[in-house]
Amino acid sequence: MAGERKTPTAETAASEAAAQPGPWTPFGERPFLVLWAATVISNVGTWMHDVGAGWLMTTLSPSPLMVALVQTATALPMFLFALPAGTLADLIDRRRMLLVVMALALVVALGFGLLVLAGGATPLALLIVTFAMGTMAAVAAPTWQAIVPQLVPRTKLQSAIALNSMGINISRAIGPAAAGLLIVHVGIAWPFLVNALSFVAVLLALVWWRPPPRPESALPAERFFAGLRSGFRYVRSSPPLRATLARAILFFVPASAAWALLPLIARTELGGDAQLYGLMLAAVGIGAVAGALVLPRLKSWLGGDRLLAAACLLVASVMAGFATVTATAIAVVVSAGLGLGWIAALSTLNVSAQTALPDWVRARGLAVFVTVFFGSMTFGSLVWGQVAAATSIPVALLASAVTMIVGVVLGRRYDVQRGAGLDLTPSSHWPAPVIATAPANDRGPVMVTIEYLVDEPDRPAFLEALGELAAERRRDGGFGWTAFEDTAEPRRVQESFMVESWEAHLRQHERVTEADRSLQERVNRFHRGDAPPLVRHLLAAAS
């Protein structure tokens, strides 16, 4: 239940560790290994691009607001486009979608690199290209995350997610340092040109990979806007996912200050150059990789909620350190603490989102998570950039640290990783509807009613369980859920809900999970009739 937290004993932690696959076992799956290596190479290029963009803006227009706008232009497309992209990723071939996006990203990165090399870059051009690259990242992000279950068995999924996070931070350790060296010794254009080259690795890996066939369905492909609505409905009616999103907002809004202001911390507060900025980002990556190695042990000691709270407090301490430290060597060490706190929080939240989602809505749910992530980063970057411009960089950092601590207190009501114990595989336990004549798929709306006979002493517990079942009906496409009591026979309780079409109801039959089966069996145990609860399907009468 929400609010309950259990700290594992040493024996429990040892037993769980023995039962779980090792952290490196996903590398035994060749598709995962190939795509993981390709994305690490690509992410190295992306980090080089980000460092180059941030440093180029300090050269073209060094005001705090303009530098913060680079982070905003990176993050805003995620807020705008991730959810439509996640919907598409659930409805069409994900591999082909990624091939198109990666090819476009290569062209844009190469074109901007050549523009910078020719000396034609302007602040506006930089922001436009950054926004374009962010748009393609927004389309790719939920799609990449959604294909992870296609690369590894379910038992290795959490290890694969952790390795993906580690890969991002390995690239974070390499890319910024390499970008700093290129900027100092070769020129500002080269991080963008190398980024373009890095997309070749991903394109080759995607051309090689052959994903397993998706499950067959007798139903036609879900339409885009219907899929978009069903994604929103699922998120709205999933308590584990809503709790994850709430904790994400409370972390990412204040944490965005560190990323938005880091170029100015290196240049203005510490008086450094691009090489120092690259070293600080490399230290962030090294701290994150080290953190990924100790995360399993930390989680066994603390549990997901306490680990996330500890990560928040560490990041708050880092931002306070950035506000007060003047020695460059100490600032680099403090940057490693940012990496450790960031990977602990991000991995905890990402696993929490993944485990709250069944496969049919995975990309859409992860797109909502990505949207919240980057929306929070966009909003936070604007806020802390404005605060720094109106006051000073140290004041903005201290204000963000205090906001993070307040978020830890507010976040105690939202438990993370509540979906980890749920079996969200399809159960297919609903019997086929009894019909006289098959209705057209688009006919609707449909009203579904279920009648139960419940003894009076059992009524409170039954209604509580039925209320939990109502969330499942809504997650899978139902609306207008209601429970009625029969005035003539008080034992009779009728549950009813609406579905927008016959096709949408048939999709409910495909989407119901093993966890839903367990909940439905719990509700049915209160039924006292000789026959199972009576189910009826009522179609809107044709005119």
C-alpha cells in the first residue's frame, strides 16, 4: 500500500540477488549487445554536440538567458513531440521509424557542422538546429526504450535498463572530454561533424537487426488519435505510473539548474575554458558509471524510495557546492557527485516507469515519462536561467538546491516502483462476448454490465475491491464506470462501464493482464450466485 516502506533484511537481499540475473547477462543477447554498442557511439557524438552547442553559444552570445535557451531548445521538443512519437512507435514498425529518424539526424548534424566550419553560425541558427536535433531525439527516445523488451528476455529486462543507463553515462564520460579537446585543438565545428559521423553506427546496427515479429491480432491496426487517447487513459488510471511521474517532476525541475548553468559555472564562476567544461562533464559521466556499479547494492539496502530520496539530497548538495566552490579541481570532483546522484535518480525512475507498463502501451507510457522529464527540464532551465540573470548564478543554484529538498519532503506520499510486483503479461482470460450477429467494429458506444450477488456483511470489502477493478476498466479503454445497487434486491450490485466502439471493447479482451485476472478473481470471490457474475454487452441502438 502507498506509504508502506520495507527495508529488506540481509537474508532477503541475498536471496533476491541470487534469484536475479547478473548485471551483465543482457550482453549475452547479441541484438542487445550490438544496438547497445551502437547507441553508446551515437551518444558520444550527441554529448559532443551538446558541449559544442553550449560552448558555441557562450562565444556567440554569453548571457545566462541565451546559454540556458540552448538547454531549452534541446528539451522543448521532447515535451512537444514525444507522446505522438510514442503513439506511432506502438502502432508501426519501430525499426523502420528509427532508420528514418537517424538518417535525418545525420543530415542535419553534418549540415550544421559545415556551417560552423564556414563561419556562418549565428545564435538563431544554433537554436534552430538544436531544436531540430531535439525533435529527432524526441521521436527516437520512446521508440528506443520500447524495443528493449524485444532485445532481451523478460527476466533480464531490469538489467538491460540499467546497462542502457550505464551506456548513456559512459558516453557522457567520453563525449564531453573529447569535445573539449576538439574545440581547443581543432576547432568548434568538429564536435558537430563527429556527431554526424556517429549516426552511421546506429544506422548500420539497425540495418543488421531483425526484430522478432509482433503478436498477431485479428483486429485492424489502431488509429493514431484513438491510440493517443488510449495512451492518455492508461496513464491517468495507473497509480504506479502517476506516482512515478510526480516524483520525476519533483526531481527534474530543480535538477535542471545544474545542466542549464554548467557552461556558465565553468566559464564565468571558475574562469575556465572549453576544456574545463568538458572535464566537468566527463567527471559527471564517471560518477554516473561508478554509481551504476553500486546501484544494485544501494537499492537492496535502501529500497527504491529511500534511494531516490538520497539521490535528490546528493544532487542538492552538489548544486550548493557549485554555488560556493571556487577551486577548479574541487569543482570537477563535485561534478562526479552530480553524476552519481543523477544516475541513481534516473535509473530508479526509469525502472519504475517500465515496470508500470504492459507491452501494448509501453512506448506511449514511456513517451509520457520522457515528456514529463524534458518538460520539467525545459521549465526548470527557463526558471533558473531567469533567476541567474536577475540575481546571480550562485543564488540560482542555492534556490534550486532548496527546491530539491522541499521536493524530497513532498515526494514521501508517492511510492516509486509500485508496479515491479505486477505481472502485466496478457492473460486472455476474458471469454469471447456472446453475440447473435457480429456488429461492425466501429459501432458504438458499447455498455458492458456485470451483475454480482453480494452479502451485506461483505459489501464494504467488495466495493473497495470493485473500485480497484474500475481503474483497470479505465486503463484499457473504459469510461463512465459506475456501480449500482438494486432497490428491489439489495444483494444485487451492477457494475457498468462504456467503451467507445465494439473494436475498442475487443481490444480490452486483448489487453487484460495477469495482474488484472488476480484482481478480478478477488472481486468474484464475493459473488454468492450459483452461476458466475452475469455479463451483458449493450450496443447503442441503430437509428
